[in-house]
Amino acid sequence: MSEAPVVRAVTSAEVRVVHRSLLGRRILLSGSSAMRTGFPQADARDDFERARRQARWVKLAGWLRGRPSSRNRLLVLGEVTIVAGASRHGLASEAAVPIDHIVGSVEPTLCFDGHFRPTSQLPRTRFERIAADVRCGRGMDPVDLYHCGDRYYVLDGHHRIAVARALGERWISATITEVRMNQPGAPRGTQARSTHQAAT
């Protein structure tokens, strides 16, 4: 009979490791606090349940303190124009982005709270698949972000950011497009509509 795997936390020796596969899939790791049992699928389920519990506790704490629920939602960018020639490589560039600087979404979403924790069971299947891939060493593709001012908004990759946060990551690989607001002002709430317009 084989012995059960030992549960352990990621050690400091694994800080800022870049996982790369033959397909170029990657995620920048910064020292995860997530536990490992040696069973990626089971660990991925635990990752989702832990993030979901955290979202519920934060919502409850906000309710007890009388805070409006809208304060814990992702900002919605609103109508923007892509800035032509903003990067030496064209419209987009690739870089490692601090996850704490990703504050909102290009399109409204109610599946995640303001810190990309799942607010329902809807994201579970995709979340767990991505988490299992990361735990198996396959990594993930870069997310697509819009950069407006000093903040980042998700065009594609909400689940990947949610997984990275759940695993304790601080940075994530991203393809970044520079944009500017059509009507300068603060990003709107989750009821706002976003459109993408190419610069002339």
C-alpha cells in the first residue's frame, strides 16, 4: 500500500518561478500560500471552495458594517478608444502585471467580486480546470488587459486571475493594450456598457 502524500505549502525556494511548456503557456509565480496534497483535481476543488468561502465572508462583513454591496464589485471601464502606437510593438505589449493593480473589467460581470473571488457556482468548472493545470505545471496563457491611467481592466482572463489570486500569486503575465476614456471620469458600476473603438 502506498503512503498518502504529505500536505505542504509552497516553499520560499519556489518564489518567482516561471512555468513554461512547449506551447508557451506560462504564469509568473511569486510564492504561493496554497496547500498541496499531490492530487491536482482535489486541490483545485479546494482552491475554489476556499475562494468562495472568502467571498461569502467578505460579503457578510460588509453587510454587518452597513457597506453597500456595490463597493465590493469590479469596476467597469466604460467606453474607450484604443491608443494607436502606444507600444513599440504595436497596439499591445506583454508584461508581468501586479494583480492588485487589476481593478475592473471591460465588460460587466457578476461572477467575481472586487478581488476576483467567485460569487457563485457558475465559474467553478473553468476555475477548477485552470487551477488543476497550474498545479500540474502546465501554467496558463497570458490574460488580456486594458491599461487606462494607472489601472488595469480585464478584457479576457477573469477566471485565470481568480485562480492566480486563489493560489496566492501577486503577479500575472498579461497582454496589455493602452486605451483612453472617451469621456474622462471615474469608471462606472457594473450596470455600465463598454464598447471598443479603434483609434483613427
